[in-house]
Amino acid sequence: MAKQIVRLYVLGYTPIAQRAIENLKLLCQQPEFSTVYDTEVINLLDQPSLAEEEKILATPVLIKKLPEPMRRIIGDLSDRERVLVGLDIFTKDSDIRE
Amino acid sequence: MNDNKISTGLKGLDTILMGGYPAACPTLLKGGPGTGKTVFSLGFAHAQLQQGASAVIATCDESPERLVGYMDRFGMAGSQHLASGKLVLLDFRPNLSETVVGEYDLSPILLRISHAVENSDAAILVIDSLQNLLLGLGVTEPRKEILELFDWIREKEVTTLVTMSASLDNQPHSLLEEYAVDCVIHLSQNLDNQLMTRYLRVLKMRGSAHGSNSYPFSLNHRGVSLLPITATRLEDAMELQRISTGIPRIDSMLGDEGYYKGASLMISGRSGSGKTIFASTMLNQVLQQGEKAIYVSFEESEGDLKRNLQSVGIGLSGYLDSGQLLIHSGRAIEMGLEDHLITILNLVENESPQILVLDPVSALMDMGSSRMVKMLMIRFISHIKLAGTTLVLTELLPDASADYSDLAISSLVDTWFKLRQVESNGELNRLINVVKSRGSKTSNQIKEFTIGDSGILLEDPYIGEGEVVVGSARITRIKQEQEEAERKRYELIQIEQALSTLQATYESKQKVLGAEFESERSELMRKITELKRQAGQVLEQRDAMRDARE
């Protein structure tokens, strides 16, 4: 099965944006995530019309379109667990905890 | 038009703001839910689009499709402008399914706005509403991104209208007001007697004078209408043309010529005193001259009015069909006083009739405190006057009022008629008098009138024995006088007859007396002659005797 793409939109490489990119990289080391998704970082300064298209009001924002439902996570993604929950991915750790 | 102001698209508001919203800087439009913020901002955008400029609207609570729908419905050609690319709609509705994890900033707002403004070369920007944008993002403090946005607006000199809810009046908003914007307009709605009235007030405007009162405004299918007090300056043009009331004797009560065109007239009277017929007669007269007229009725429906007036010889159907006459019927309680007056003003503005009848204006008077009502009526009458339309108001006097007007607007009208019904001899008689009429030689007389098949008819006044007598008493009086005269005439004839009888008697007696005199005289004359003859014979005999003795 082809992997879906999760896009991280940033507006310039601000400290918050850089933190978000770092956190995304860490996320990719999680097998639960990396087996399903590929990631892409887009700087809105390069493509301002994408901000309009995606109706982005705050950055950084991580947008997962497929599989449905669409998920959007705003912020520097510093809480990995919450990011995964937000993307409907449940790690073994969280399953055990619950 | 002021160079550093941009028209708001609303005539009244332009007057209050002395030109429009301040150009090249942000204006904040504050108001609770339902006060019309969106309509104001759409009107602003529309005004610019009409002039060929571009406008960017960032919508934060309604979908772009709905906004375009509103514009279409208000006659602002939203879809058309959208298709031509002049109107750019930014969907800033917060996505509530978003999860927030960690820190973030709101720089995309500025990115998207600046991108859209620069691409479309827009003259104006509307953000509706900032409140929802911030709340949707869970922002409760003033964010530096928002202040940056305002700085950017100033730097790029984009005339901007930002709307914001006034319901949550906490710190971030007052900071916005004090720091970020150049002009703050507050919209509110009040509930008086269970009727809602909308008000607009300008809180601040940097570097410019502005109207400072609370102005009532109305929101209807045509958008926003305002009644600014500034339009009540006493500068209406002088009008010398006189118009007939349609009742010659009333015209002569007004110095022989009727009322001045564009005057405001009031007809006061109790229930059933003939106010409607009176006003309609004047209306009919204007219609007969081929001019336009509007009749606003708060009591009768169009059909009832037509039928009732037909019965007194005033036929309106033809004028209604030709569009020369417009009848606007509605119950007073349908909407607030301001809404009523603004609706009527809009009608007058669209139709520019020569005469406007409000029947009865007193129906509007219960709709607020008397001071407020008077204030609004001053504005209203001034507006109508500026439009050059003759205003005819009827005032229903309560039965307990002893015929005194409790409407404090009599000083505002130019001509004031009073209709009365006077009870005497078991009947009610109708009287009319002119209380005042500016610029006319006013009759001081009270006249009696009747209402018949052909409308209002003024009777000859009966003034006898030092008092005015009306109704059947008048007729009785006239009858009595006629009888009196008849009797006198009869008596005269009798005396004349007696005189001629006397004359005849005298003449006949004279004849008899003459005849008697004549016969008596001839008898006496005969006796004289006889005696003279006898005396002669005696003397002859004595002479003959003496001769014989000798």
C-alpha cells in the first residue's frame, strides 16, 4: 500500500517552525507513523497561495488529508503522544496505558 | 467629499463621519450580535466595488458563499463582482477540528491578507469579525500578530473596516480600540416597549470631527438606512408655490390660496371627525394635478381605504394602477418607530412624491418616550421638507383629551387644522378651524362642514345674535328667521290693505258729503230766492194799497 503524505506548513524558518520540523523528524522514527506516512515540509513564503488554499490561519500546521478524516494539528508538535492521537495513530505504549 | 475619507456606502453615515471612514487606516465597528456589523461592512465593500475599485473581505464567521448570497439579496451584485475578480473573499473561519500541540503563531493571517490585497490591488479590506477569528483560535490575549496586521494596514495604507463583537468587553478589545485603530463606531440595539431600535455612535475618530450623537438606524431588505441629525439644519429652500387643498372654502381660510408646496400640515381630531377624508381630499387634489403621492396608513388596509374613500367620492383605484399613488399599510406595532420613519423616508426618496400622508401619526406616538418621539419627528419632518414633499399628518385625539393635542409636534408643522364634533340638540356637528398657518392670512372663523357623497362640504356660516349656530339648530334658526320675515311681510300687506280701505272709505264718504252739501245748498238757495220773491210781493201790495187810498 502506498504511503499517504502528511504535510507540515511553516511560514519562514522561525524558531517555532524549526522546533516543529525537529519534532516531525522524531515522529518519523516511530514505526507506527513512518510505515503509514511520508512527510513533506512546505514553506508558505515560497508558495503563499497554498495558505489560502488550505485556509491556514496559524503555523506551523500539520495537515493529514488521507486517509479520511482530515486532521490538522497546529503548533510545534512538542507533545508527540498528542500528535499521534491527533492523527488517529495509537502507539503500543498508549494502548497499554489505556 | 473629503480627500482623506472613503465613502461608507451609506449616505447618512457619510454625513455623520463627515465624509466616510478615515482612509488608509483601520476602523473598528463594534457591536453585539445582530446589530448589523456584517451588513455595514458589505455596504462598504459594495460602495467601493461600484466605483470600480477592488475589495478584499476576510470572513471569519460566515461562509464566503453566504456573504455573496447576502450581497445579492441586498442588491449589491455580490456574485457579479466575485466573478469579475474585483471582490476577493478570504475564508478565515477557524477550523474547529484542529488540535493545538505546542506553540504556534498567527503570521499566516497577515500573509494571506497581504497576498490577497496585493494581488487584487484592493483599495479596501474588511475583516468580519476579528472576534471570531481570535476566539476560534483560542486566543484571548492581544496577539502581537494582530497588532502587526494593523501596523501593516497603516504602512500599506489600506482602508480597513474591522468588525468585532462588543459582547465580551475585556482587555484585548479596549487595547485594540486605544492603540490599533483610528476610528471606532459602536452599534447597539435597545428594546423599548418590546420593539427593537438600532443605534449607531461614533466613539472616536482620530484627527477629524464627527457627529457625536446616538443615531437610530434601520436594517431592511435594502441594507442600512440612517437618520443623522445633521440633516436637520434649517436650510430647506424657500417655496412660494401654493397648492389647493381641494376644498375651495378651506383654501380661502388659508388666505385664499391653499397651503405652500412642501409644507407640513397636521389635522387633529377625535375618532370619526373626518381626518382621513380630509387628508385624502388633499391627496386627491394633488393626484388630479398629475403629481405623485404616497399614503401611509396605520389603521386601514389598502382595500378598506379604497372602499371607504370611494363612498365619499374619492376614487383612488386608477391612480393606484398607474403607479401615481402608493399606499403603504401597516400596523404601528410591526416595527420600531425608527424603522417606520426610515421605511417611509426610503419610500419618499425612491418615489419623490409631491405629497405624503401619514394617517394617523399618533399611532407612532406610543412607541417611545415623548421626548424621543419628538426628537425623531423633528428629524423626520426636516427630511421630508428637504425632499420638497408636502407632509400631511393626521392626529387622533383621545376622547378624554378635551380636544387638546398631546402631540408635542404642533410647533413643527406649518399649518394645523383642528376638526371637532360639537354635540347639541341630540346631534354631533362637524367643525373645522385653522389653528395656525405660517405665512398665510389665516381665517379665525370656525366653519361647519358635512361629509357627503362628494366628500367634504363646508356650510355657509350662520352668525346671528352674536353667536355661531351649527347643525339643525342652524337650520332651525334659519327657518325661524324665514318665518319671522314671512309674518312681517304678511302684516305689511294687511296694513297696506287697511290703508287703502281707509282711503276708499274716505273718498266715498267725501262723495256722499259733497252730494249732501250740494243738495242742502241748493235747497237753501231755493229758499232764499223764494223768500226774496215773497218779500217783493209784500212791498208791491203795500205800494198798491197806498196808491189806492190816495
